[in-house]
Amino acid sequence: MYESFGIPEALVRLKDEAEKALREDFQRLDSIKENNQLRVIKAMQTHQLADHDFNWTTGYGYHDIGRDKLERIYATLFGTEDALVRPQIVSGTHALSLALWGVLRPEDHMLSITGEPYDTLKEVIGIAGESESTLMDFGITFSAVDLMEGGGFDERAILDYLEGHRVKMVYIQRSGGYGSRGAVTVDRMAAIIETIKRGHPDVMVMVDNCYGEFIETREPTHVGADLMAGSLIKNPGGGLALSGGYIAGRAKWINRVAERLTAPGIAKEVGTSYGQTRIVLQGLFLAPGVVNAALRGALLLGRMALTLGYEIVPGITDERSDIIQGIVLKEPGKVVDFCQGVQNAAPVDAHVRLEPWAMPGYQSPVIMAAGAFVQGSSIELSADAPMREPYTVYFQGGLTYEHSKLGALMGLARIYKD
């Protein structure tokens, strides 16, 4: 069948060799999947998830027992006091923005310890773009400490900054975003959070968990993070959620975030689920397996690209903490060609011709392959890149390993030379 997709036989052989070399890695990923699958089932059983929890509500959504149970399941699964899981949250950036606006107040200071954040969040903060509705416009200040070479936290610089400044929030971005680093592991987060809390117990820690759910057997909130946020059309939605996002953490912060989503005094008591409770929970049930498939595809692509002479981020032997595989292509034409190949592997809109465009919230034109059943779903197979040096393309997702594998092969086929 690969021949029918125009994939050269030499690449198919390369794929076979890569899969053989990755057997032990795949076994390790399967062990993580099994652990996470059992955790999800246990959380659902703990809260006695029942058929009647999938019923619709209308209007204000008062007494939506399914919505409330969904949020209790998320809180249990992530080891937190409470959670907000709503279809009204339109994206990961929206979830993060809600969390920041819920917690921070004028004259508060936010310190990112993973360098400057992802493009879209820069506009929320006010360090990029032209919006007049940013955190900085409301007197909230921001600074950043870069990670050290190799991806570790710069503990000395972080502690020195905390000693010299009044900081309300320490912010961690788990994924590397459009950068040149791999994702931050939960173990590394655990160590730095413990260090921060030991000397500065009143500083709250927030984590951007996008692309990171179910990669490991623990989440940032299991190791001391006070708040974390993500998107339901990424990992935890399992490819079924039609929209939405989540914020999980300490009850006092979740209440303040909920009051930002709805209104002060109303918080979590309202908000109809639009009949999505069943598919959001079914997606959560499937998520450990879907994330496993995406990780397998990322590893396969990384190994093949490395064999073909491309620099990859993260490396094959690096610890992984998100679903993303970056390939440094160095040429804008190759970026477009690779993404076009991934698009041609899609079940939806495979015929579409891609062009870079000025996506809202990004500082450079972006090209994105995303032939998905749910628009913008990053847990479905996708590949995207900002059109700027060093012209790195970021490959992620795949509801099945077979589809992720096909996307990797078709992307490489467009830039492959015998």
C-alpha cells in the first residue's frame, strides 16, 4: 500500500529498520500507556461515572451533574483539589490566559523560568503584538530566566531573582514550542519546584502543560505545581473532544479562574456542556493510547530523519515529555514540502495545497499541515513551522500509529533524494 501513496521503496526499508531499532523504546512507551490507562479508568470508577452523566443541560447549566463529575475526574486524575474543564475554553492559549488573568493582579510579577513563552502567549503578556488588553497593560510585569544549555533549569539564577524581587507566579512551559529545546520532564520540574517552595513557599507555580499529558506517569501537579492548563483538542481529548480546555490545581485558584471565565460570584456553578460530556470523557478514556501512538510516530520520524542526515529535537535518546518531534530542515522550501507531504497523508483535506500565512497570535508566517476531523486538533496528525530560521518543522500527533507513520513517510518522501 505504501507504493500507492508515492513513497519510495528505499524509505519503506528505512522505516522497517527504524522500527526494529526502536523495539525497546516502544515497549517502554507501552508500559507508560498501560499505567496511564489504568489511572484514567480508576478515576472514572472512583466518581461512579454513569450513563445518566451524559445527559444534556440547557441555558445556565445549573446542576449539570455530568459537567461537575467530569471536573472531579480531572482533578482526581491530576492529583489536584479542583479542575475547570469547559467547552467554552476555545484553545490552549485561552486556557493559559484564563489562568493568568485569574491569578495575577495589578503590580504582581510573573517570572518564566523556561525563557520566553510560546508565540501566542507573548501577546497575552504584552511582550509582542499590538493588543491593548494584555497583562502588562493592567500593570502586571513579566521577566524570564532562560534554561541552561542541555535543558536544565538555571537554579542559581532563579533563586537569585526570587531573592531580589517580589514574584507572585513562577511559570513553566513544558513543551519547547517553536524553540530549539526538548520538553521539560516532570522529574526536572519536581526538583525545581521543591527548591523554589523551600525558600519561597508563597510563590505559586503554574505550568503550561500543552502537548504533555500522559507522556509520563505523573503530571506537574503531582509534583507540586499549583496550577496547570491545557487544551482538550490536544492530548487529553483523545481526538474526540470537539473543543475545550482545562485548568487544574488548588481550589482557590480554580475558583478565581472560573470567575474570570464566567463572572464573580458565579464561578463554576453555570455553563452548559452542550452535550459534549460523553465525548470529552470518552476521549479522555482513549487518550493514553492515542498519546502512545503519537509518541511512536514521533520516535519513528526522528530516527528516520536522523539517518537521512537531519538534526532533530529532541534527540533519539533524550527523555521526552511532549508529543512533538522537531526536524531542522534549514530551507524554507523543504519546510513547505515536508508539511505538504503530511497534509497529503490526511484523511480530511488531503488534496489541499498549503501556503504559509499570518496566523493570529504568531510573530512569523506559519505553515500548518492539519487534515483533521476536528479543526486545529494537534493530537491528530499535524506538522507546522514558523517561516523563520533555522526552518524547523514540528511534527506531532496521530490518532493511530499507522497514520502517524504514514505522515512521517509522506513528509520525508517530499524531501527525499536517492
